[in-house]
Amino acid sequence: MSKHRDQTKESISIAITGSGGAGVMTAGNLLLEVAAQAGWYGLMVRSSGPQIRGGEAAALLRFAQVPVECLDDRFDILIGIDWQNIHRFADEIPLDAASVMIGDPDQGEPPEVFVARGASYAQLAFKQMAKAIPGSWPNMIALGLAAGLAGLPIDSVKAVLQKSLKKGGGEKMAANLAAADAGYAAAANVPAVPRLAARTGHKAGASNAARWLITGNQAAGYGAVRGGVRFCAAYPITPATEVLEWLAPALPKVGGVLVQAEDELASVNMIVGSSYGGVPSVTATAGPGLSLMTEAIGLAVAAEVPIVVIDVMRGGPSTGIPAKSEQSDVNIALNGLHGDAPRLVVAPNSIADCVTATQWAVHLAEALQSPAIVLSDQYFGQTRAVVDPPADLGLVAERLKASAGAEGYKRYALTESGISPMAIPGTPGTAYTADGLEHNERGLPSSQAGDHMRQLDKRAQKLAQYDYGERWADLEGEGELAVVTFGSCTGAAREALARAAAEGIKARLVSLRLLSPAQPASVAKALAGAKRVLVVEQNHTGQLYRYLRAEYDLPGEVRSFRHPGPLPMRPDEIHQQITEWSRS
Amino acid sequence: MNTPAAAAPLTAQAYKSDYKPIWCPGCGDYSVLSSFTKAFAKLQLRPENIAVVSGIGCSSRIPAYTNCYGFHGVHGRSLAAAAGLKLARPDLTVVVASGDGDGYSIGGNHFLHACRRNVDLTYVVMDNHVYGMTKGQPSPTTEPDWDSKLSPGGTGLRTFNPLVIALAAGANFIARAFAGDPNGTAEVIAEAIRTPGFSFVEILSPCVTFRPEQREWKQLVRPAPVTSTEDAARAARRIMTDDGMNIGVLYKADRKPYQPPMGKGKKHPSDLEAEFAL
């Protein structure tokens, strides 16, 4: 299936900014819902300053009539409800001469960094307009304005607001509907942006019934449940908390439980305990939590207890940049355990894939009696998007269990597949002790060379021999140049390749979903005939690139293209790499 | 707590495995193991319905010496693993074995929160005031002047009073036992298992190798001169003022155990999709 297409000509990007309390995120979320209601696809990335409340905030939106997976290179429209500290978003909101800024003259002039980029500026007195409609808020004016500029139908705005404000009562709804209406009407007075004008012909009406509005964190939580998870131990951490907050009410509905732990050491050990008890289990965390969890993940390797750890990556090292994205936990996910400790590492490559990849990770962990790390990131986790629902793969937890009274039961018996039947407490006649100490086949501690060698082999081979099927990567396109990437860089890479294709440059995309264990044969096949390999990732040292160089025989010339977060990987920068390299 | 067996009564021997302990001759932990199996026999629990969970240290080797399901995890985290197991599998009887290093030092935070969370677990800490497995370093319960290679001349630090901490943190059942009295200890463990909620049993278990002077404990221990109380303030006064040698159940309350309803919800995962649908 080729997903190559040039989305740049048919999408619109809008940033709504303001200081905390201005209602930026509310306006952005409602705008996304309006677009969804109108039949569009779209996404909203949240960006905010470090303050708990009251800091600068930006809702970064992109809409199209086809699914969008990444932010565009630039923004068409920047709306400033106010400009307090908004200059801090200069890098995250690229503007150019074709962009338009709309600000409230009572809130001062737009920041110089934006003006310097040549964007035109139009004024709209959000605050005064809202004041004139008692009970309304400036962000509702901004919502109407953005919808008007984007060419969204006013009926969709009204439908969304009516649904959303139902609880607030008649007066509140009437006021804010009026405010949105006023903002919508004001769009006519804003100087048309050339690219924008061409796009206002969008037609509403595509069916909504079969689409979802979902964040990657919700999606990962749902994927876990779909895969059969019924226990979660939770410790809050930005930007993974929403996975846990979604699971908290969801698990009891399907017969499961979520418990809050005292720290990440406890949360991961709790799920090792619950899974040892036979219940498929998950936790979610971010880099600092993953660091703390590594010892117990190693225990899960040694004791062969399936667990799933969802790591929503953020800027690192240490506390780093908690609320912003970076793909810099590749090293710790792949190598962060002591000893020779094979483990599964699965990376979703879209928001919808957060469902599927997590579901698959649960299935693999259970089938292979192994820990699985799901590498999501803040971009996926906290971005809300309109997506086509991912099909249920029917991949659920299927653990090979020992039956009662199994004769001469050996928990860690050496088998051809490396997988040995696991006795679940309560089963008579098969009691054993799960152990992080090296052990013999019975599970009894052993420091003998032979036992160590056999169990190391067993644990390595069960992962190496398993047939992972086609799901190990998404392969698209063809050509002598191959872009190899993973996770949230995939959307930008896909778009870059589409642009290159439109210019006659052929290239193929390899988006890795299974990072560990390495799949040398599959990669060799996918890259057969490639003469140039561009490895794209969002971190400072090229963690994926180094891993690929270590594990694979990559054909031809191999280059690393990378930059750290929090700036997202954008289509244009990958496109430039491709075109420059192709022409050289 | 699981249901007692209906068939022929199980003896203490039925709960023992054929695996030989690594402990030094004379170690108090042998007696504690025997108290475990006696307590299980007293309650007539099916071995397969018991899980013995531990961390790292001499005392934490206990699980494999029983014929029950065992979990020998990482250092200090036994209470977390045990809580996960019990919450996911409320039908099991979960007993946790630990020591003063594993339980009070590296696992100290989990101790606080296990008391507070009050999951129906029995937590048995074999306290010998020393790290034995690493061959003789001071633990949180070691006397400040105890000389060792790692702390020449002693740590100079006051000792940790685990019973007071358990009480302050919300443990529902607090007892002290002595390894030299395996029958009495078995009684206490059985009562701890029988009592819903988080039960904490501190067992004075001599380390004859690194703390040979602890052989004298058998002359020093005595039954607590008073019966157990439900009054936390009274219990606190007693625990804080005794010399650490009073044996018996010292505090017992009836706080409701923490057990969110596992397995109650009957929805299918796809029923959850409605909240995402446009």
C-alpha cells in the first residue's frame, strides 16, 4: 500500500497561542473537533512552557482531507489571544511571508521574531469583542476566527459548541456561540493568505461514523486492553500520565484493575508480580521512570515473566524537557539492562499505530514470556488526532501455561522454541520459584557454567526464532535511496518521500516497528538493491543509526540525519536531504 | 485467604521442598522456615494456593525451600511484587519474606506504602541487625557502635524502629517473634495470615556467623507482659518504650484491606471504543 502523496498543497496549519488561562488548548481542541465534524482529518500538538499553570501555551493544528501524521514545515496562521512569552515558540511555529498573524491590539504588538519573518499582521480585539458579549470568552472569538480562516462551515462550529457547552446551561452556550459567530464573521476582514484562499473550497460531509478522535496515550492504553492486559500499576510522569489516567477507569470495566504505586520501582515490580500470577500486565512511564525500572525489567527477562512497559519518550537526559518530544530512549530501551538480557522493543509509527503496536507488544510479551518495551513519544502521546480506527488484529495474550499435575514439571525446561510452559499459582502439582538468580531447568538457583549457558541460549533463542511476520516494519515505495526511520519521524519521512516522488525522485521507506530483536534477514530483503541509506531520527547522537550499524549489514552508503527534540522532524528537512543526496 | 483443604490434613512437611538451604549452621532462618510450614499446616492451606515472595538476602532464599509457589525477585522490592500479585490474584494467600537490609534499607519506601496501602499480605522480616549475604555490614537495625570493615568503629547512627514505623504508616497487625521459638512464631504467623489487611511480623532471627553475640537473645526475649491492643496510641507507647525483646502480637486493628474489585467488570474491550468515535 503506497501512502505517498503530497499533502502540503492540501493542508492548512494554524497555531493558537496565549498565556495560561487564555483557553488556548480549549480553543484548539474545539477547532479540531469542528474540523472532524466537518469531515476533515487533522491533529493538534500541545506545547507549553514549564509552568504548572499560567505559562505560555500553543495549540499547533494541521488539517487536511486526508489523514495527517505530522506537523507541516510552516504555519499559515498564527493567532495570538495575547503575546505573553509567545516569542519562546519562535522555533516551534515557523512563519514566512505567506503567513498571517492575527493579534489583539490591546495586548501589544506581535513578537519581533515573528514579525522578522515577513508574515503579515491583522488586528482583532479579542478581549473587547468578548466583553461586548457578556459571559463569553476571547478564546471563543479565536475559535470562530480560526474556523472561518480555515474555511470550516459555521454549522460545524455551532454543532461542536452546542455539544461541548451542554453542561454549562443556556446562557453560557448562547454567549459563546455568539462569540464564535463574531470571530467567524471577522475572518472575512483578515487579509487573505494566497495559499489559504486556494484551500477554502473544502467540502464538509465525509462520513464521521467510522473515525476516531484520539491521543497516542489513549491509543496505547486501549491497545494494551485490546491485547488482553487486565492489570496496571501506575506512577505518574509527564508525558505518560494520560496512558495511566485512561486505563484507570477503563480497566475495571473489562474486569481489570489499576493501582497507583509509590514509585516506578514499585510499579514495575508490581506488574512483574501480577503477571507472575497469570494476569497480563502493563505500566507506562517516561525516561526517568524507565531508568528506575531497568533492574526489574531484567528480572522479567531472567524469570521469564511477560510484562509491557510503555515508554513515552521526552527530552533527556535526566529530567530533561519533560513536556516535549525526543526519540532519545533508543539506547536505554535496547541496551539498558545489565547482563545479557534479550528483550522486545516495539515502536508505534503513528497515533493510530499506538493501538496496534501496543496490542502487538502485549501479544509478543505473552507469547514469548518476555518483557516488551513500547517506545512511544510525547508527540504521539499528547497529540490528539482524527484517525481511521485501526483494525483489531485479534492479537491477544496467549501464554503457554503448564497444566495441573504436569509430571516432573520444569518451569525453565529447554524446548525447541525456547518457550517453556509457565505454571500459574493456584495450579496443583507445578509449584516452582520464579527467580532472578540464574537457575536450572527446574528453576532452582545455579551458578554452574552449563546452566548459565543453557538458560542464556534459551532466552536468546526464543526471541530470535520467533516468526514476527510482516509487522516488523512498514515498507513503502521503491528506489535506490532508502529512508530508514521509526516512531514519530515516520510521518514526516513519508511526506518527504511523497514530495520527492512528485519531483521524480524515487525512494523507499523502511519504518521499523520491531527494534528488538534485530531482524537481519528482513532488513536485508527490504534494503536489497539500495545504494544509499538515510537513517532519520530525533536525537542528538544517532542512537538508531548506531544500533543499525551494529546489528545489520546495511548496503551502499549510509548516512545519519538527526536532530534532538523538542523541534519535530519536519517533512522539508528530510526532503532536502533526499533531493540533495540524489542530485550529488 | 484461600479455603482449607478438605482431604487428609497436611503436615508441616508437606510444605517443604527437597532443596537444601544455603544458610550457615545455626542460622535463625531455619527455624523461621519451619515456622512458615507449621503455620501453613495449622491453617491447612493448599500449597499451590500460597505464594511466598521475597527480595534479596539470606532470609529471601526461603521461597524455594517451600513447596509453595515462590517468587525470588530483586533487592528490596518484594512488597511491590507481592502487592501486584495479591491485587491481581486475591484468591491466593501471599506471604512475603524479607530481612532488615532488604526490608528496612533498600526497601524502606515500599514498607511505608505497604503499611499504608493495607493489601492483605503477611510480611515477615527476619531481623538479625546485619547484612549476612554480603558478609557483615551494618543494616538500619544495627547498633551504632557495631564495628565492621565498611563502618570502622560503628556507624554512629541510631537504629531504626520498624514496629513504630509500621504503626505510624498504618499497618493493621504488628507482632514481634523470636526464631528460637518456632512454635510460638508459627502461631504468630498463622494469626498474621488469618488477619485481613497488611500484617507485619518482625522476627528476631540470630546471625550466628556475623553476630554470634545474638545467641544470647534466647535469654533476653520474653512474652510481652500485656495482650495486644487495638489502640494505636497505646501500642505506640509500648513499642517505643520496650527494649525490643517483648514477643507477641503487639497491635491488631480491623482496617478494611485494600482490594479493588478484580474480575468484576464484564465489558468487552471494543465497548470502550465509543469514547473515541466521532
